[in-house]
Amino acid sequence: MRILFITDNFPPEVNAPASRTIENCIYWLKLGAQVEVVTSCPNFPQGKLYNGYKNKIIQKEVVKGISVTRLWTFIKPNKGFTVRILDFMSFAFTSFLYLLFKKKNYDIIIATSPQFFTGLTAMCISKIKRVPWIFEVRDLWPEGIILINNKSFLYQLLEKLEASYYKSSRGIVTVTESFKLNIQQRFGYPDSKIEVIYNGANNDVFKPVSKNSRIISELELEGKFIIGYAGTLGLSHSLDFILLCLSAIYKENKNIHFVFMGSGVHEEILRRIIEDQKLSNITLLPLVPKEEVANYISIFDVGLVPLKKNPAFLKVIPSKIFELSAMRIPILLGVEGEARRIIEKYEAGIYFEPENEQDFKYKVLSLYNIKDDLGRFSRGLEQFSVDFDRRLLADRMYKFIEKVAIN
């Protein structure tokens, strides 16, 4: 099986799409597949090139046995929706041109969102080269873009493009059951065309370990009850709301400390809130190398996973919950819908109503009060990590790819 994978995110970027893609591809190589990844130069989430890379027209490398082709894109610091769209569209253009003149040495194309316009490239190349393609839906566009009015011309245009992707693709992979149901209710596709492949964790990397004493000492957090967030500091994650709750929590309990680790468009806003509110129970850490992420997560007593209170997020399952469960860290979830149902099914943590200050404060203090009994969540977290082991999920996706390619 020769697979061409189009994605805007790939290591050394450390976000969920990049991790999912490389771990799947590594597993598929072990099954005998040949894989080429077409991507951009690493710059997410800050819109700045990573050290050691240049934004050249085309450059090739091999990453853990995977042939990687990186193409020029419009790269600017991420200051909003318009800049990101220009980035997305530039990658769609350069990847189309590259693949248009590239020899067809692949049996199937996979394009993955949330970079929505990878689908445009895949759809066009599929028609020109007569190769089937699969659209991997990690976010529903345009429904999941909370900045776009659903009555606007732009929204309707994107919705038509979305419909054309589903129609022209040979198969669709979604990362939640809710996404699959949404697509079926609107477009009527049978189960045979849509496969749900949840996100998961690499259980060889993320596993139960003792707290990293070096990091705790460096951060001067000895004796603290640490509630941690690791991920993109973005608009959707409601971290500004979390910060606005911290003064009240500090008055109640000075031993509870929050750690945010990552970078993103809202980083400066969060720093400003911390400074203006004179918050002393929060540590804001930069993005760390991928190999260090698990060490930092190990210091968390509880993992925080919030999103804004918005109907678009009822269908979302944040990928952070999989790494936390693999490390047996109880989850404090501020997400409604399918994510909440999963956490409660596995008894892997507790839920707070998104952007409800009283409920958030109550749940934080409740967790502190049972700090010596957080092991009650271990059994559910363990089963969660077994069911969402990345290797099992990569195997399921490969079987779906084979079925699509053969048919």
C-alpha cells in the first residue's frame, strides 16, 4: 500500500494532528506500507519557523522512515483568523502544484483537517490523477469555527466546499461519533463510507510514572496540589476564564496551584491577566520539546481540559484526555457533550460546567479535599488508556484505508 498523506501539521510541531499523523504513519510502515507526507515547514502555533528550518519552495527529509516533503507557505505570527486562512490557502496552492507535477507513485491520498483546505488539494489531485482519497475530519468546518456567523456568505461558501469533499472522497474518517452522526444527518452517507477512529495516546510514551522531582524543584512547587493544562493557548480553550477564577480559589486554599504549559495566540493575553490580577497561584510555561512533555505532565495531580461554552464543542473530544488517562492523571473536564459522556462512562475524572465560576471553584476544591484518594480514578483511567491505545486505532484506520483503496 502506497499512501500519500497531506497535512499542514507534522513534527517537530507537537499539537494533536501532528502527533496522530506521525504515530499512525510509523505504525503503517511496520505493516509494510510506503508513506509520503506532504506538509509545510513547522511553525504552529506561533506562526514562527522552528529553529533549523527555512521556508523554502520545496525540501525533503526522512523522519523515522517516513518520506516528508515540506513546501513553502505564507508564515506570519498568528494574530488572528485572517492570517491563518492565508497560511491554509497558501499550503493548498503549493501542495496542489507539487502534486500536479509529481509522478503518481501512490495508491491512495489522505487529507486531514483541521487545516480545512488540505481537502481541496486532495479532491483536485484525486480527480486529475484518478486516485481515491480519504478525508480525515478532525474538526467540523465551518460549523466548528466559532468566529464565523453561520448566516454569512463565507460560512455558506465553506459549507458547500465541505459537502463537495464528502461527496468526492471515497471514504471519510472522523475522530468522534458525534462528527459521524452530524455528517450522516446532513448528507445521508451510509456507515460503510464513514469510519470513526478516535484520537488516542502512545502508551509507550505516556505511561504512569512518579512525579518528576527535578521539575517540581525548578518550579518551586514542592507541597503544592497542581492542576495542569498542557496544550495550545488558544481562543477556544477558555483559559482566560480559568485565570479569572484563581483569586477566589487562592483565598479558599493557598496550596492549590495551576500550571499552563504551551503557546498560542492568547499567550500574551493570559500573561496580561496574570499581571493585572497579580495572580500568584499560576505558573505559565512555554512549549517544551516533545520528548519532555510527559515529564512535565507527570507533575500534575489533576489534568485540566476546558473549552468555551459553545454548541460547536458538544461534538468535540479534546485529545488531551488521552495522554492524561495514559499517565493515570484524573481529568477535570470543562467540555459538554460526547467528551463528558466518555469521561463519566470511564469514571476517569469529574466534569464542571464550562465558564461557570461557581461550579469550577467547587469542583477544584472538591478534588483537593480528596487529594489523598485520587487513586479512585485509576481503574477507569487504566481501562480508558487500554481502549484508546494509538496502536489499536492506527490498525483500525489502516484496515479502513485498505478497504477504500480496494473498492
